[in-house]
Amino acid sequence: MEFQAFVNTVDMPCCVLSVEKAGEGSWGEIRIVVANRAYRDTMGPAYHDNMIYSELVPQDNKFEDYCYRAAVLKQRMHAYVETRALHCWTDQTIIPLASDREDVGYCQFIFEFTQKAEAGRMASVSIETAEAVIKSCIQLIGKEDFLSGVGGVLKVIMEESGAAASRIVLVDHEMKRAVNFCERSKSEEWSHHDEDFISYELILSWEDIIGVSNELIITDEKDMASIAERNPEWVRSMNDNNVKSLVLIPLRRKKSVIGYLYVINFDTSKVVELKDLIELMSFFLGSEIHNNLLLKKLETISRIDALTGCNNRRAMIQRVRFLSDCSPRPCYGVVNIDLNGLKAVNDNEGHEAGDRLLIQVTELLGKVFYHEDVFRTGGDEFIILSVNIDREAFDRKLSNLHYGAEKHGLRIAVGSCWCDGSLDPKETFRSADERMYSDKMAYYDKNPGLKRH
């Protein structure tokens, strides 16, 4: 058929693609039959008529599926996707064209680049998809428990796509591990309870597999075989776990991948709707999860002593407030600890030596008491607040503390007080502090040279 005059009437970059029919749901070669000048100028000198499209741009299974649907199934397709290879976004429209051949279908491909994601273009989805996005956003922001809200989003995605399961996996590059953040499964058809199912090495390979596309979509054995050529171990794992279809999309914060959302064993007849839905939701989820993790990190930083890694004074105040509000109040023990001679170490050996000494004391306290019970409240001051502990166990821990300090040559002043819950925490803390001060004065009386000035 003669298409050159037809594409020349279009001002935007435009071409006609031919798609070989290869049975129901599959296709053969996809070629660029002809193109207008705007398309040729955009693609450069590598272009020539009737070339296989993947000779000009990287192969993309999802793009091929769209072309098949338009050229063979006569469906009008539209997508607005991030084209990572060109560092831009592409607004794509693929329109069915008539064909005079039974073995080949044709479609018109028109595209436009934008430098950044534009909300208006992203919003051009079906009413059904828009309703699902709104429902998902309500789930995300309407729950006090953030993780429950994310689970609600996964549930909506599963309902809309008929999927068996959905999961969000985060990437922890610092610890070199994959974190199973949230998952939903409607049956035992897909049940991965082994955290090692997704290794850090596997999750790193996903970015290479996705390549310049914005997602990876597997709908049939042909797609699975294509992935097997690049990552056979992953495909074997999917086969072992009865994974027949998959949509995998990165969750990004700006240009960084913070994790992945994937949906498995979905209704493949809804692949276009599912693609639109999870692409939109990946923006919301990526942003909200990043913000949630950032808030948690900031909260952790605000409660943790930077040098020793134990809880700080702010965390202790919150813990004491919680204890004071308990009714009835449980039994608890308080230990006040001060490191003797720290100033002399700093003056004579340097502050790095003093820091090492503080870290050594922290390690001892963490071994004797629970880590969450240890608080650094000042330069050389530590407090232990051990809740729900009986007198015998508390005394045993104190004995272990003194033994450990002596064994490692740590000079510490210790004052303690155990309470059955009847005393106000302020009284218990005051008693422990007075005893620690007495112990410290006795030490400096014996070692006047180490006394702080």
C-alpha cells in the first residue's frame, strides 16, 4: 500500500509500521514502512524505509504488544512513558490502518517528546483507570497506618487486574539487600515466605532487564523465553513458583530506583489497563514510600546518639513519659552510669581515644541489658531503664555489669534503684542518681589525679 503521501500530511513525527501476524496473541517482524520528514529528522541518518524497528531503537516488548493490538486487533493505543535512553518523556499514539494483506497489519505511529512528565498528559487515561487510581490514593492517604494503606493500594491493583498477588520490594544499597516491604496474595497459588527468594543480586539485574523501558511485562511463554535468554535463573525461579504473567515497574524518587512494584498472574486481557494503572500508581507510591522512609529515618536520627548508636536523651524522655502514664505501672529498674576518668583520657590520649572508650562502654551495656533500654544522656553519662523486670533479674544484670566492667578495665560509677511500680519515676531516677554520684566521689577520693577539673 502507498503510505508516504499519508504520513506527509502529519506535522508531528509520524511513521507507518507493519506487523507480521504469527497466530493469535503473537507477532513476527515489526518494520517501519515509511516515515515523514519530522520522523526522519528526529531519528537521524540511521533510518531507512522498511527497516526492522529494533535496528533503530532498542527492542521493547510492550511497544511491540501495542503495535500488535493496533495493527492486528484494530485497537487505538495511547501511552505517555518515560524514555530513559533519551532522558525525556514520549507521548505515543498508535492508530489502526487498513491492510490489503492477510498476513500483515498496519498502524500509524505518532509521537511527541516532552522534557518532563506533564500531569495533563498523564491524566489522559480511561475513566475506569482513573477511578482505580482515585480509589488507590484514598487507600494510601486514608489510613493512619501507612503500611496498611500501601496494602490497600496493592489490593485495588489486584482487584482491577484479576491478579493472584502483588508485592513491593525496596532496595537497600547500604546493606546490600532486598526488603520485602508489602505484599498481598489472594490464595496460596503464590506464597513466597522465604526472604531469600529475592536476592540483592537479582534485584540489581532487574534494571538491566527493563533497560530503556519503564517497565517489564510478561504475558505469555514467548515473553518468558525472551527474559530467559538474559536471566535464566530468575525465569527458573518464576517457573518453580508458578508465575505465568508479570508486570514489574520501578519505584523512583527523581532518578533513583528505591524499589519495585510487581503484579503476577493477572488477567492478560487487561494488560493495557493494568499498565496505565501501575505506571500512574508508581509515581504516587514511589513518592509516598520515599517520604515515609525519610520521616522514619529522621525520627530514628532524632532518637539515636550519633557516636554510640544507642538511644539519646530525647528517646529516654519519651520512654519515661510512657512509663509514667502506665496504669498500673509495671515494676522497673533504673541504672545511672558515669564513665570515670574520661576527661583525663581526652586530655592525655586525644578525643578519639575517649570516643573509643565511650563505644566500648556502650557495647558492654548492650550485652548486659537490652539495647533499647540503653540511653546516652550526656558526654559520659548513661542511663538504663529496664521495664517489666523483677528484682532478682535486675540484681543479676547489675552483677554482670560490674563483672564486665572489671574484666575490660572500664572505670564506671554506678547507681541503681529497682521499683515495684509504686514510686513515681522521678523519685526512682533521683535515688539512682544520688547513688551513682556517691560511687563516683568514692572513686575520685581514691584516684584524685583523675578528677575532672
